[in-house]
Amino acid sequence: MVRRFYSEVVKGSVLLSDGIDIYGPDYTDCILAASSNLIEKDPKSVKALIKAMLKAQLLWEQDRETLLGQARRHLLQDLVRERTAIGGKAQAGEG
């Protein structure tokens, strides 16, 4: 399914990994793609992205509860920042 989705949606990009090539058919559904232009212009960032995906997958497999806890904390922090910013704009008469 992942490869079919990739070929239909991510036109003009290069498939870097669908996860299945590394982890097998039980891998969590993920498509990682980059444009040829980005790969040529900034290969270090592309490599960093691949490493981040691999680290996240490893953490998901080894310590799912910690990963979910970290995601919850970051989400709550983002929500608080967003509400604070919106509240500040309302007090200043913006929006």
C-alpha cells in the first residue's frame, strides 16, 4: 500500500525509504521522500531527516510510553504558547 500511495501522491520526488525496505512488512506506515533538487542542494539535511526517522522508529519500538509522554508534553507546550499568543493579540486589539 505504501508504495502505491507514494507513486500516486508524491510526484516529482525520490523515494528515500518506505520503511518496509529496512524493517519489513510490519513497519509503521511511513513515506520519506525528497525532491531531487533538495537531495543535490542539501544532502546533509536529507541525511539528518533519515537519521531522525530511524531514531524515532527505534524509540517507538523500544520505549513507546516514553515517546508518547514526550509527544504529549510538546503538544501541550505548543498549545499553551499558541493560546498565550492569541490572548496577547486579543488584549492588544488585534484579530
